[in-house]
Amino acid sequence: MRFEKLQMQNFGPYENETVDFTAFADRPLFLITGDTGAGKSTIFDALLFALYGSDSKSSNGNQGRVALGLRSDFAAPKDETVVSLQFSHQGQHYSVRRAIRVRKTGELVPRDPELTVTAADGTQHVVTKNREVNAALLNLLQLDKAQFRQIILLPQGDFRRFLDASSKEREELLRNIFGTDLYQRWQNNIEEHRRQLKRRLESTSNKLEGVIGTYALDAGQELADGEL
């Protein structure tokens, strides 16, 4: 997955701003820097909002800020808060757009998102239902929002959470990232086949022991009859 452009309108401190990730395409590492409160974390919040939408409420401080609370305080009621993200993955181009509008009551309401998928041959497929967009992106990323934050967009001070995660948790997260589920399935199938062979061997051994025991009993009886 490669981010290309992130556009933010009335989101956090940004009235209308674009982050062009293609400008860093030839660099393996780049730094987002600025003064405290300049809006560095808001860029990551916008990425999360574009990919996963907004939670209805914040579960805890480590799960990031709720996107509904990141609407610019300087935006007019008629102005929507909009985040658009373009990225590419495995030869296809994706564009996702999410928006927040203001009702007459002042309540902030997310609009249905729009996901446009452009194949290598130029054909496009557009998804506009919230549930379908979220399902399509989750299937693409193979990471839920919490996992994405824990692995891809580690917030300040949260790197220790990944280091302190149990071996099982890290194994599951890394398996999702590197797509090693196929090898896990192979391992599970081999283990199941081994267990089946073991059960068949034990069953055969029990039958043989039964046959040998019966034969020994018959032989002993014949010997006893001969002595009589």
C-alpha cells in the first residue's frame, strides 16, 4: 500500500490543505515535523478517518481522537469537513472520500463515504454505502482500526504498547501485515494430518494387540488341552 495524496478541508487546523506523498516516492524515509500544535498528529487522524471513518465516541485516550471532534472550529456551518485519500495497492488505484456535515441543530453527522477503485486497465468500480466501503477497505488492509494504529501509525508514546504486546498478539498482527495466513493454514493442515495419522496408528496398534492377545490365549489353551 502506497499513499499518494491526502486532502483535508476544514479538518483540525487545516482549512484546505493537501499532503502530496508522491513527492517522497523516491525516498525510503521522510519526517513530518513542526511546532507543537502545528497539526502533525492531525495528518494521521485524517488518514485514519479516510480509511476507517469516525468512531461514535472515544473508547480511551490511546485509540486516537474522534474525527467528529476534529472539525475545524473556524468552518462556517454551511461548510463540510472533507477528507480525501488517494493510494495505490497491488496495481490498483484507490480514492476514498469521507465528509462531515452540520445539521440545523448543530449536530455533526458523517455522510456516506465514497470509494473509487481503478483497475490497471482503467475500469472503475464505485462503492458508496458506508458498510460496503468499510468492508472493502478492511478486506484490502487486513487490519482493523486498532491494529492499524498499533502497527502502521504508532501514536506518540504508544510504541511501547507494541513492544509489550504478548507474543500471540504480535504474531497475529505481523501475520496480517505480511500475509502469511497461507503458511499458517499449511501448518494447521499438516498438524491435523499428523493427528489423524497418530489416531489411526493408535487404533491399528490396539487392534494388533487385541489379535496378538487372542492368539496367545488360544495358543495357551491348546497347549493346556494337549497336556491334559
